[in-house]
Amino acid sequence: MKKYHIYGIGNALVDIEIEVTDQELKDLNIEKGLMTLVDEERQNHLLEVLPGTHHNRACGGSAANTVIGAAKLGANCYYSCKIANDEMGEFYTQDLENEGVTSNLSNQPLESGHTGRCLVMVTPDADRTMNTHLGITGDLCYSEVSESALLDSEWLYIEGYLVSTDPARAAATQAKKFAEDNGIKTAMSFSDPSMVKFFKDGLVTMVGEGVDLLFCNEEEALLYTDQPDIQRAFDSLKKIAKQFAVTLGPNGALLWDGEQQIEIAAHEVEAVDTNGAGDLFAGAFMYGVTHGFSFDKAGRLASFASARLVKEFGPRLSAEGLDLVNNFLQEL
């Protein structure tokens, strides 16, 4: 039996969340609903001029949110990332440890520089818009990967955001090959429509000959497959993933378990913040997969968990939210 259920690799970003209006996004020429890479000067300017309500910061990054979500439900998880020797990096390390995730951060020297930050702007319709300064995480390389921990893991989980820099993309590709060569299953998320739109060739390289499990939303599926509707995109995804989950927002999700298509119903909720919902869907789903759940059961858990998350601000379930998810899990 292996020590870790999931080994994640991804960006290390301190999430800074602010409530904003649509007009403020327009006035600042920010494209709504997408993740946009910005330099430090631009991000600092936005932090200075945005007057909205600020929420608690949290260690983040797409794959980090996913493994933390799985760990909260009881999975043993490891995370590889890159931070700087600064206050943000110190906060990130401690917060990740507090969330119950083992990482590479405690056993290697840290470089000088700036730890990555993600400014998450949430509009009244609960949509999230992200302006990200990668900082040192853009230099993530294979030396951040612990091969011994990966060998002791059932799954490797890769976030699609790593495609945006050459070193991180190469690290993800090499980690995936190492996993495949050693019989470790591979899972991947496309992470954001902007990654597919602007870095599709890199994603194709990262996917390689295919993955065991893929996560994406409807827009990402359509963009990646160049298909006009979700059913045709769904069929095309079978060529690159043995199994996959396509989230459809308020319409639930479509799953492929390798043999049949499964529809997962959505849970009707009043959303206030969709930040991290897709990441938690993947985390709860992978918890289910690593604990013997059928795809249908894993999908229902993931749907409920992500629906509960959007009722709160921030990428983490509150103690109350986690209790509700655990109660739902016991009833499945």
C-alpha cells in the first residue's frame, strides 16, 4: 500500500481575494472570468486602487486547492511547488502544512525572490476573475519533484496552469513521464479557458499520448477539441483520456468512466464566490476514486462539495461546510 493517494504538482500562489463590481473591472481594463498573467507592478497597482472588501489570504494554486480538498476529506496528499524565501513563502508553507498536506518545501533551501500571488476578484454574480503574478513559481522545475514521494503515490495530478512557462511545462511533462514509466496513474486539469486558448500547443505536449483521468469545464472542452457542441467534444476527449469529467456549471457534470457516459446533477445554491469550485470538484472526485468509489458516487460527492463551496468566500470549505460534505459522504 502506497503512502500517498495523490501527488500534486502546480503553482504556489498566495490567493488574495477582493469583492469588486463589474464596472470596476471595466474601468481597470480587466477581462472578466479569466486568469490573466500580470507583472508585479500591475498587480500592486490593482491592490492599491481596488476599494472592495478584502478576505483572508490563503495558500493556493489550482493543484494545491485540489490536493487540499482531497486531504480535508481524508486522503493522504503530497504537493510539489516553488516558493521564495520571503514572508509570502513562509505563510504559504505554514498554511499548506496546516491544511494537512506534505510538501517539498520543508526539505530544500529556498531561493531569494517573490512568492507568486493571485489577485482573485469576485463580482456580485459570484464569478471570479484572476490576475496572477507568478513570481518564482514560474521557474518551477523538475528539481522540485520528489521522485521518492511520487513513487510512493497512487496518482500524479498536474494542473494545466503549468503550461504558461517553459520550465514549469517541462517539469510537468518530465514528472508525467516518470509516473508513467513507474506505473503511477496520471490525472490532469486544463485549469482555465485562457490556458487552452493561448497555450494549446503546450497543453497538447503535456497531455502527450494521453492521461488516465482528465478534468475540464465545458468551455475548455470545446476549445481543446475544436468541436461545436459538448457531446462532440465529449466524444473527442475519449482520444486523449481513458476517463474524464467535464463540469457544466449549474448544469452539473458529464463523466466518462471508460465504458459509459454518466450525468451528474447539479445542486441548486445561491452562489457568492466560484473561486476554487472546479479545483474542489477534482479534489473530492479524486478522493472518491482513490477510496474505491464508482464514478457516479465520486461525481455526486464532487458536485455536492463544489456546490457547498460556492456558498462561501474563498477557496476552502469552512468547518461548517466540511461537516456538511462529510455528512453527505456518509449518506452516499
